[in-house]
Amino acid sequence: MTNEEYILDWYKNHIWTRPAPSKVCDGVGMFAIRDIPKGTSIFDLAEKSVWGWIPWEQAKTIPRGLMEWCLVSQPQVADLVMDEKKLYDDFFNGKYESIWAYTNQGMNWQTNWFFVNHSYEPNVDTISMKHPRKMKYVSNRDIKIGEEILEDYNGFTETWKLDI
């Protein structure tokens, strides 16, 4: 598998969320950028670090919400800072031939699980990975695009104490 194929596979099959202003608190939350099926591990970790320019013809097969997140969160045109809508329109109207994309071993490029907020009615379950603060987040129901990702903080703090 080439670096470009690995990146495309990673983006299409392992990135589900992005940070945005929370709807349940005054801070930041994580939101679904596409529909997430029940049983999905939301914050997987990349197995290797790769990077490269992905031709636009291939990149536009990435789910739309994810592509928008890529364009907003990663510099695409040298150090040019431009309006988000203009950048988005320029890419989706074929002004540029490729996008810069990457994975980072051991860290999903947008792994911000620490922005997941609390709810007594969570849409993800946390599973201990036998290390304090290493958790797997698995959707416990279908999550719709735009929904905030929520966990029950009360469930895993006792697990952390047991894992230490």
C-alpha cells in the first residue's frame, strides 16, 4: 500500500469527529463529521506516520465533513491564511490539484478525545485499555452527523484507580 493509499484509507475509515463549541458546556466538544455506526471505535490510533500530497481526484472521495475539517485544520496553500469558505470553494471548484494529508503514528491527526464531554446518557462507551488514561471510545448507538460525542465520566474514573 502506498503512502497515498494508506492516508486515503485512514481518512475514510478512522476519522469520525472534529472539535467545535460544545452544546452541553461553555467549552469545546467533539462532534460527528459524518454518521457513525453503532460499534465504531471513534478515536483509533494510526499504525504509522505517512504524509504526502493527495491528488484532488482521489481526495474528493473522502467524506465531505472530513474534507472540510482537513481544509480548515491543515495549511493547504503554503502559509496563506484565507477565509474558510474561499478555501473550501477553491478546492471543491478545482482551483488546486492536490491536498496535503498525513497520519501520525500513535496519534490520529485530530485525536482530541479529551474534548469529549460528560452526559448521563452517553452515545459512546469507554473501554479501559489496562493503562490509566488509555481508553477506547466505542459508539453505543448510531450517531448522526453534527451530534456531540458524549461519555459518562463516572464510569471510567474508578477503572483508572484499578489500573494503576
